[in-house]
Amino acid sequence: MTAAKIYTHIARLYDVLDLPFEYGRYRHLRQTIWTGIRGRVLDAGVGTGRNMIYYPPGAQVTGIDLSPSMLARAKTRQRRQNSPADLLEMDVLATTFTDGHFDTIVSTFLFCVLDDSHQLPALCELRRIIKAKGEVRILEYAYSKRPLKRFVMRLWAPWVKWLYGATFDRNTEQYVQQAGFELVEERFLYQDIIKLLVLKPK
């Protein structure tokens, strides 16, 4: 089943299923990743709009998602929070934005969902639509190097793949140079399993 179909089925339950992780991990990470952002911003893979509350005042934010069902949930959240963001149904592999359109691009766990064959094309598209002096911030999972934690994650992996279409081992950073980016920062924000990648165009 494709990611788009998975999220069509899971959309109405997504926030409920993700609630323990949202409050136990993600909300603090979202606040960190959105700090200091200004100008024209893309929320790539906006999902149900969990990032919205952290959008910086004054920033012109556009959120895109391939799933109409997830986007519908985001629009409901948008109305409730009175967010001025533009929400568009769009594929990150082939957006309709002009070259160099955004100052900053933020992606929270999108690359965990993209197949290996889509990693490089997605980064190349982000490279096309980011300004020459812009910045891309990517939040994604990695397998822990601690044996017990890694073992538990491997037990969870088939269920995560089935439920969310996501994996813990995309290693997006391996495609960064080929896509025309420089990896200027890589650090873990939650234990050794959730990392931040900061990219700048070369």
C-alpha cells in the first residue's frame, strides 16, 4: 500500500494514535525546530497540522501534503487555531513553486515516510525551491546505537511500517551532497533516535 493510501485510511485516527508520542516527545522538538524562522516558509508534509501552533508570528507559511484526508484534518486545526497558513495538496517530489521561492523549509518526519527511491528526488526538489541562502531543517528517526533500545525499535518497525508507512533507517543525510546541499548540522534532539538535519544549498 502506498503512503498516500495509508494516510487516507489513518487520517481520522492519526492524532489519537500519535498522542502519546506527541506529548512525550514531539511537541518539544517542534518548538525547537521552528525557533528563529522568518520570511517565506514551507512546512513540507504538513500532515494534520501539528506544527501550526509553533509557526513563528509574521512568517508566511505554506503547508503541503499529498494526502487529502490528512490535509482536511490540518484545515480543521487551522480554523480552530485561526492560523493564516496556506494549505495545499501537493507532492513534495514535484511541487508547483517557482525556483528559490522559500527562505526556509521545515520537514518533520516526512522523510521517514518517503521510500528510499524518493529520498534524492525529494531533496532535489527542495533544493530547487529554496533560496540560495536559505535553510532546510529535517526532523527524522534513526535506529538507536544502544543494543536494548535498538532491539525494541526493531520489534516495533514492522508495525510502524504497516501503520504509518514509515521506517527508522532512511538515512536521508546520505543523499544531501548529491542533491546540491551541504549538511551544516546534524544532532540528536531526543535520546539517540530523533535527529535534526540542517541543510544549506552549496
